[in-house]
Amino acid sequence: MLKIFSILLLSVSFSLLANVSDIKKDLKSQILENSKNDKVSFVVFNLDNVLIDINVRYESIFNRYLEEKPSKLVSNYFEKKSFVDVTLKEILNDIDKLKLTPKENLKLKGFLKSEFNSSTTLSSDIATSNSSKFVKDLYKSGAFIIYISKRNKKALVKTVDTLNSFEFPIGVNNTILIMNKDEASQNLERNILSKWIRMGKIIAVFNNNLKVLKSLKPYFKANQLFYINSQKIKDEKIKTIRGF
């Protein structure tokens, strides 16, 4: 299978098109200025499909499913489908269109749901192109790095392992990983904002959820909210970048 390679290649092409040098330069300038005023600079990163490319999970899941239950319909779907920026909900909706028997439909969707955050599947996660270097550069410049995720807390160990394996600063001073699957996405970011803003300045939020970023607009100036997506949007307060 060449899907992992194609996803990585696409990610690299995105990062080449995106101009992040000015973003990094501006953030480092803010970090320095805040440091002079004894203020901590917080930079918030959503994990999935911002720093960690979870689209490659489908490679692992579908391969294991097809080994257990070969299916031409499922195999054809898997081979033709692009999983870049695709949610599990979208995949489940696609399954209903495959004309599988009711039993096969339930089995495949059940497998996808149960395996999406399983230990085996989490082991297939990889860092998005250049994201580790980007985070490390900000961290070395004095930023406090906040990672947030909607993953189940049972995935904590595997998540930390992945971050460590790709050399993200984690488990050291001025880093924190916040996981809360039960809380609505917008509320999670807002609660982080309200808690951490009292201890310093949140100078940037990187997220691939546009609704979350729009909910944060009242609290931020222009060029502090970053939407990680291949599709550009027009918003004076949200800057779209295609990668790091």
C-alpha cells in the first residue's frame, strides 16, 4: 500500500506552499517582548491533524479489517479514497453507500469505531511535516507549549509515546498535555483560555476546527488564530496555513 507515502507527500507539498517563517518570527518576537515584561507566552496546539497526522490510521484499520474479512467493495473503496482531512464520521457515512449487506455494514462500522483509538491504531500515528521542528523552535525561544486533544484519556500513554518519538517537547517544564473527550470542543478551548490567560498571554492557537477558532475570535487579535487546512478562508482574524 502507498497511501502513507502519498499522504506524507501531500503534507510536504502543503508545507512548501505555506509561508510560516513570518509567523514564527512574529511569535518569537512576542515571546521575547512578554519575557521582558515577566509574562509567560502560551502557544496552544490541537494534536490531531495539526501536529499528528491521524489520517494514516485508516491504512492500519482497513488493512487489518480486510485481512480478517476480504471484501472487494471495501477494498475498492479503500484504494480509491483519499483520507486527507477526513473525519471518522465522514467515513461511516461513506460505508452506508457501499451497498454492503446489513451484517457487513454493521461489522465494518463497528470495527472502525472500536479500532480508531485502539492501542494498535494509535501506534500508526505520525507527525505532520515539519510540525516537530516548528514547536521545538518556539519552545526553545521560551514559549509554554499547551497540547490539547479530544482523545480518550485511555490513549494518554500512546499519545505521549508518539509525541516523544517525534521529538516534540513533552514531559518537561513549560509543556502540558490536556485531554478531555467528554467536553465539547469549543468549551474545551474556551476553558483552557480562561484558565491560562490569567497566568500569562496566549499568543497563538493552532487548530483544524474552524468552529472552535471562530468561537475564540473575541479574545484574540488578528494573526493569532491559525487554521490548519488546505482550503483557504477569508477571515480578518483567522490565518489559514497549509502546514508547518
